[in-house]
Amino acid sequence: MELFMGMPPQKPAYNHSTPSDVHQPQTRICILGGGFGGLYCALALHRYLKRWPQPVQVTLVEPRDRFTFTPLLYELLTDELKPWEIAPSYQRLLGHTSIQLRQATVNTLDLPNRLVKLHQGDTLPYDYLVVAMGSQIRPPAAVGHQGQALPFASLEDVWRLEQRLADLDQAAAAEPVQVVVAGAGPSGVELACKLADRLGTKGQVTILDRRGKILRPYPEPLRQAAAKALRQRGVNLYLEAAIQTVDAATVTYQYQGQTYQQPADLVVWTVGTVPRSWPGLDPLKLSPWGQCLVRPTLQIPQDDRVFVLGDMAAMPTITRDRRPGSSAPMTAQAAYQAAPVVAHNIWALLAHRPLQSFGYVHLGDMLTLGRNNAVVCGFGLCITGRLGAVSRRWAYWLRLPTAHHRWRVLRHWLTSIFITS
């Protein structure tokens, strides 16, 4: 997971004169997706347009009823956090705003007619559209994966994993529970550390990854801290191990030219994500990774009133020497940085002001490495251990949505510290 930082959105300067070209009684802004891109864009728009002189309706379309702060999902497995802290309901988050929540799934987009068609059969007209529908688990190549391996990307995934762990605990087998984590990226490493701490001597965690290094794109100090945490917890790590099949009791993989079978009471699949497909009737140009190509302002090339951000967009980056880089990574940090820029640019179109260009700036990385243990790397420094865990928790607390929710969470944390001290 990456360090959440970013500049707060600038306060808009309002022009209270009525624009001469307003031809509709209400401007309709439709935001598809309630993740870090969509929800935070909606909240930023609410701040921008709170005193806007013309009527504006912002509608957030999201099939689920709760936002999930995904970087903190792992803490649920070790009971360090409660579900309500990282998965507040949209109703509670949006209750103090004029944002309308539409709990629905998008079917198609009709860009020429400015319509969003929902699976339920309804149609939403819009004047401005924001598409931030995120990503999904990469389809696995392993035979027999479906139904045998659990994903780990949502609150529902946590509940399914918790239920499976509870079933295994009730079975009370004489041998340790065998857990296989597919993938040695950030999600796989974080999950393996948490599961190892939770199971203790009752379980054995094994990581399988076809690549030659763990956390390949991450800085060396962070990778070393992660490797140390895995060793301390007795996690078996097999690199250059390609999973072939997954069944109810074993994982078959190739390692160093030979085929092996790993006993597995539980398999968790963390091998990457892919952008969700563009739902429009008119196809967009895509990057080699399947992301929509966008302008620096995050508008699509053929329509000034349509924005795409987050995992679905090939968003530009800025290197540390302020030069253009490659596309932004598919992370919550990138979507979080882009959300206020899109909100500003919609306000700028309404107010006839200049638009901002977006450039993702990588500010650091954070990983949880077990209960009350983490590594935080940024600006040339790395903090590990309990101090790293506190720093990571604090950084993420600052990025929780809405001041009201942050206060509820902080009050709960302080109360818990007082009770346990």
C-alpha cells in the first residue's frame, strides 16, 4: 500500500453573477463508482459547489451500501480495527451533504445522448459525468481456482475469509492449518503477515509467486523489512513458483523445473487486478494495460464533460524532478490525488475558469507487517516496527472520508486506549 498524502483542494473563488449560457434549471453531475476516486470526488464537489448560485445535483452511483477503506482491510483479521471504522455506510458519509446516492449497477453509457443506463432498467441523464469504477481481480490462469481460492479486496471478502477460518478452527485438526497465499505483492505480503499472527502455532502460511522477488517495484529497505517480518513469522516463501491447479485440498505448482503439491486448507488469491471495462457504447482508446486514455485534465479526448480517474484511467505522473513520467499506478493513493482535481475541473467548467492538469506524485509506501507492526517509507526514510504501525495508522486516519467520521474513529481509538491502559 502507498503513503496517502496530497495537497488539499483549493478553495474556489465564486462568481455570483448568473452565467449567461445556463439553459437548464439544474446542472446534473453523475459520478459512477464510490471508491477513492468517486466518493472523494463527490465530497470535494460538495465543498466546491456548496455556495454555487445555480442549482446543481450531484448523484453518486454505487452498487454497494458501504465505502471500504481497502488499505486497512487487513486489520479486521487481527481485530485491530472494527468494520464500521473502515467501512462506513454511504448514507452516513453523505448525510450532511446534498449528494444523492443511487445504489445501482451501471449497464451502459450513451455519450452522444448523455445518458447512464442502469441494470435495473432506469436511465440517468447527466450534464457532467465522472467514471471511477475501479478495478477487479485479474482472472487467474490456474485451473480449478473458481470456488477454491478466496479473493481479498472487499469487506465481503473479509467476511468469507473469517467464516472459513472459523470453520477450520471448529474442525480442531491435530495438524496445523495450511494456508496458501497466491502472490507476493503488497496484498499477499500484508495478508500473510496478518494471517500468521492470527493463527500462531495453529497454522502454517505459505506464499507462492511466479516472480523472482517479493514486492518487486518497491524500494529495497521496504522489501528487506517485509522479508524479515515473513521470516520472523515462519512464513514459507517460494518464488518463481507458478501455480498450475487449485483444488479442495492441494495447490499444484511448478518450482525449479519440478511439480509439487502443497497441502492447502485455505487458499487466498491476491495476484493483481485489472481495470474494469469501459461501459460506454462508443469505445475509447485504451492503454496496453486496458486503461482509458485521458487528457492531462482527466477528460476523455472526445468529450469535455466526461472525466475518467482512478484505476480505469491512464493518468499522467510527475517525477521528482517535475518531468512527465509513465501512467500512475492503480492504487488508492493515485485515485485519492486525482479526485479533487476532477472536482475542481468540473467547477472550473461551470465557472468558466482554467482547468488544472493532473500529475500523480509518488510520496511513499506503507505496508502492515503483522499485528502492531508496519513499515513506512517516504522521502528517503523508512520507519519500521510499532512506530511504523502508529505512523501508518495515523496517515490513513487523516485520509478517512469526512471530518465527522474521522472524529468518530479517533474518539473510539482514544477510548480503547484509556480502557486498556
